Amino acid sequence: MMVSPSKILIHQKKVYVIIINYKSEDVIHNALKSLNENDLDLHIVILDNESTDVSYKRLKSIKVRKVEIIRSDINLGFGGGINKVFKYIQQVYNDNEYIFLFNPDAIVSENLVRNLLNILLKNNNVAAISPCVMTMDNVKHFTGATIDLKHCVIQNNPKITKTNEVRKIDTFAGSAALLDSRKFDNVGMFDDGLFLYYEEAFLSMKFLNKGYDILYEPNLKVFHHCGYSVSNTVKNYSFTRNHIYFFKKYKKESSSFFCPYRIPLKKIMFYIIHFSPQNIYIILLAVWHAAIGRKGML
């Protein structure tokens, strides 16, 4: 039986799956079980990101082929954790061509990584590709994001999603994305200091500024338990601060001075109306930390 050239190429490739675990051991087994790939060599590396000793022991008990677990004594956040694992893979292995970023609270359809890799192999200029990300309630969450630098907003679900064709987008989804390792290394990886949220946007701008493409495949799906291990306080703080950082750096010259602060101000007004002093304080703290250049976790 004849084998297509693309299939031979797939057989020759290895993909390193990077999973950052923070108290997600209750759901990570489902994520690992879903990584059912035919004709593809997957090596899974899990970073236990300052979880408890109990969490680490539960991870160590995982009985899945080609799963490697490393540990960080401090919480490095998402981007910092990915960078740590990537550097580890670079040091230990010599065949790191592709990495698949995958959240521990997500589930992929069969052969999803293989199908994404097939597209990547046919497009040499592509740095990253993401599938459609659905919530566990089967609602579309990520359908290819666009970055509006003039109005300082990232549209996570733009209205241009009627086509089922693979298309170029501005930023990928960190919950599920296949990256070209050499291009990822070439642009300097993630920003370690962001901790959580907007890491994908910053990295995507690095890719785009280098002339690389980012793709979205609407026919492939990942189901994601959004925000499983993130508190509302951490989310509000990190999202607000990093939103301001991003658009202060990349906004159009024609945009107003207040452009990066428009969404944070809307959030403050929302919490004033709903009388939530704690959330008002967190948003104001994030704005202040963005002003003085503070990074890292809350």
C-alpha cells in the first residue's frame, strides 16, 4: 500500500506537549487520556507549578506512557512555566521541533495535534496554530482572535467566523496551540514577568513583527474548563495590569492616551454599580502597578 509523503513526514516528527499544572490534578488525567494520536510521537512534559506535596505525589502516580514531570518550587505563572519546560527540553533532548501548549483542564479531539501539525508542515512561515476552543458547555470561547490596536481591544470572538477555512489571525489561544520551536526560540519565548493573561498576545506580536504567520483551524475543537484553577481576584488583577502593559506598548499613535485604560475604567464602573469594594480595589491596584512597572504575581 502506498503511503503519502505527508504521512511519512508525520511519522518522522516528535511533538513535545507542555502542560503547566497548578492544583489541577483532579482533571489532568482526562486531559492526558484525550491525547490519543495515531502516527504521531508525543512526549508529554508536565510542570508542577508550586503545587502541594500531595498534588505532586498524585501527578507522579500517573501511569501514561511518555509522561515526564518536573517541579518548580515557586509559581512561575503560565508563560514563565512554559519557558522553564522549553529550556529543559532544549537541554535534555536534541529533537525539539514542535511544542503543543495544552491546559490541564482541557480535552482534545482524537488526532487533533496530528491534524494541526499537518497544516504547519505545509506552511513554512507559520509560527503557531490554534483550533476552535469550546467551553465544557459546548459554547464557542475562542474562534480566532484579532488585535485592534487603534481601539485597544482584543476580540476573542470576532464576527468573521462564518468560513470553515483555515485563516490567519492575530493571536493564538494558550489553552491549545501548536508552535514551531525554532520560531518560538527565535523571538525570545514568553515574557516571564506577566505571570498570567496576555502572554499569548505579547508573543503573537513578536511573531507578527518577525513576519511569521499565526493560523486558526475552525474545524478542530478543544473543550476547555475555562478558569478552573484561577480565582476571580487573580484574574481581575493580572488581566487588567497586563492589558494596560500590552496596549501602552503597541497602541496606535493615533489612539488617545486613555485608550489602554478604557476597559479597566469600565470594570471599575461595573463594580461601583454592583457595590464590590474588593474588586474595585484590585482593579485600581492593577492600574497602579502597571503605572510603576510592577510585574509578577499578585
